[in-house]
Amino acid sequence: MTIPARQQHKNDGLSTLNGAINNSVTSLDVVDGSKFPSSGNFRIIIGSEIMLVTARSTNTLTVVRGQDGTSAASHSNADPVGLIYSQQGITDLLKDNDALFGYSGRKPFAIYGDNGSTILTSSNFTWTNQDSATVTDRGGTILMECPERSAASFNIQEITPPSAPYSYIAALRYVVLVGGSDSKPCCGIGFRETSSGKLVLISVVEEAFFDDGPQFRVSQCSSPTTILSNVRGPIEGMHAEDFVWFKITNDSSNMRFSISADGFEWVEVYSQAINSYFSSGPDRVFWFGANNANNGTGSTELLVELAHWSKGE
């Protein structure tokens, strides 16, 4: 298998043709090849034609003609030759750094409203059990800082979902400085029923006394400060690297909880009938951070970053 060449870059990429070319040649000479990257792939434009350069040898460029919706054409001696980034070139650059970029179903990093286009900020979410937690909008993400607590206390940012069925997807990452041996900082997403105050949530938990990394749990809570039971988990042997992707689904009959390493492929870890716990059903969905411990104090610091939020399929 041939590995595609990565997109190459160079400042001041401008020269001129050293000799006329027709609309079919696959190599051309420029006056000063040093103005361009030493190897492919990169794109040039001559007139209105974009070409993909796959190799350079001194002043000779090997090219693929008529790229990115343009047509191959004849060009005259001394015509300008410029290094450019086209739409496809930028897409290829992003793929160089994210193998799943552009795949169907993969969610980009952005915090979207239910229409899939409006960008949300922290002002679009409502606090429940804010305590002394804070949120800060940071370049398209939302950063939550959670206070230390000696018992369960989920700091919640929530919105009102549409009528079921619906799904919500979130990508979260966290930075934690673990405190005592009983620290249990966590973050995740979930459902809340305002009439009863009950919650069901999925979280990634960083337990101080575990050496094998974070664990995933689905928990029932009678309030944001009282965990009744962990109905699924801890799921051990899974490690949170960079962002953790969560998905919750209300299919009108059941609540479904899924996790993903990339926001593309999902594993459902738990499903529960809505009427087995809620009285009328969830009317809020949320993301949260929690700097908890069973006894003593929580972690010395917990920062949770929301980098993606969207209404799913």
C-alpha cells in the first residue's frame, strides 16, 4: 500500500514558467524551484488551473493536471506559478493530522445548537448545582473549573431537549491534580427530570487508588448531590486519551448510553427503560464536572473542557 504524501508548505511560493506547456504534460519547469517545497504534495496555480505537485527535482515539478474542479489548459512561458491552498488542499492538510476528518458521522469540534449550525456558548446553558464552579468560553470550547467537595456534587450545565426521540453527543477532556486517596473526579453527560430532581448520567471517573487509568460508569442520582447507585460499571481496562466522546439517546422508551474513542464508532454500554426510574421522563440534558470524594476532600484541581456538543441523529 502506498502511503499518501503529506501536504507540504513554504512561504513566498512564487516563480514563473520556464517554457510554455500544453494541456497534457505532467512535468514542467519553473525559473526558481527553490521557491517551492522540496517534495510533494503541494498545489500550484497557473492561470485558472490548479495542479497537484507530487515531486520536485531542482526546477522541475511533476504534476497532476486540472485539480479541484479546474480544467487543464495551455500556459505560456513566464506565466506566474504560485503555491496555493485550495479547499481540497486544506481538507488534505486536516486529514494529515486527523485520520477520521471528513468521515460520514464524525463530528467536528464545535458546540452546536439543535439546528446543527448555531454555535453555542456557556450563556446558552443553565446551571444546576453550580456551587462555586465556574465556566469560561475559550475559543469555541467551554472550560469548567470545579470546586473540591468531600461528597458527591455534580456541577451541571443543562439545556432543554426537544421531544423524543433524540440523541446528544459531547466530547470532553479533563485535567486533574488528584488529591487524597479517595478522590473521584469525573465528568460526563446525562438526563435530568426537573419534577423529581432525579438524574441518570454517564461519566469517566479518575479514581486515585486505581493504577489502570480512568473508568466509565452509569449512575442513578436522586439529586445533583446524591448518588443512589452505579447501575453500570465501573468498566475497567478502558483508558481516556485526549477527548472522551459520550452519547445519550432518548428513544421514547429507553435511555441509552454510549462511548467512543473518536466520535465515529460507538459502543453502547447501558440501556434503561425511562419509566423504570423517572416518573414522567427526562426534560433536561446536561454536561458536568464533579470534583468528588467519599471522605475528606476531592482533587486539588479539576478542569473539564467541552469541545463538542450537538444534537445527534
